[in-house]
Amino acid sequence: MVTRVAEPTTIRQVQRHGNVTRPDPGTGIKLHFKDSKGKLLKTIEANEGDDILSLAHEHDIDLEGACEGSVACSTCHVVLSPEHYDLLPEPSDDENDMLDMAFGLTDTSRLGCQVHVTREMDEMTATLPSATRNMFVDGKKPTHH
């Protein structure tokens, strides 16, 4: 007899199906997205547990995410402010392997799909690099689900 244990539902799974309730204005965790030249692209409000890649897609911020968050590319690479970078757990070996391929890697680079928002990240800035390295041969660029 084989017993299967259901996997817990993650924030990412819920977001992909569009069932996430956004915070009321002024109550969420504020995140700022900037381009590679430092120009503010958008300020958004997030829930605790949201990831940067999904938030960018939801708010029409041009953060690619070619592998759709499976840690198989570096196209959701973002550069974080040092004070917020230090709040995060260390990147996994898989994330570090993908970051090694990222364009414009810095000491505070992370994959947006691996950065999950916490209350301590309020007012965090995520800067998009000037380019990405998309390893897909067909030029695929995923869209928000």
C-alpha cells in the first residue's frame, strides 16, 4: 500500500491561480523597483511571503523570469540594497549556480523568484540589471499567469 502525502500549498502556487488578496493601500510592505540607471519604475505594496518575480509580473515590471521561478535561469536577477540583502537567508547552491550566469552580478544580487517578502523588507529597493542572459533558444519570454 502506498500512501501519498499532499504537498502544502505555497504562496507561489496560489499566485499562479490568481487567488491572492492584495493589501489595502497603505497597509502592505512597500517595495521599490528601479531600472539599471536608478530611475524609479514603480512602487508597489506586497504581502508577507510574496516573491519578487511574481510581484514584478503582477505589476507589469519587466523582470523576465524565463524558467518561471524554477531556479533554472538567471533572468529574474535583481540587485538589492545592502541593508535588505543582509536580512535574507543565504542563497541555496542552486540559486548561486544560476547567479554565476547572471549579467551584472554584484555582492547583493539575488534571483527574484527566491526572495520572499518579509515585514523587515518594507521600503526595499530591487534594481533590475541592464541586461539578462536568457538561455532559451526560442527567445521565450513568459507572461504572468
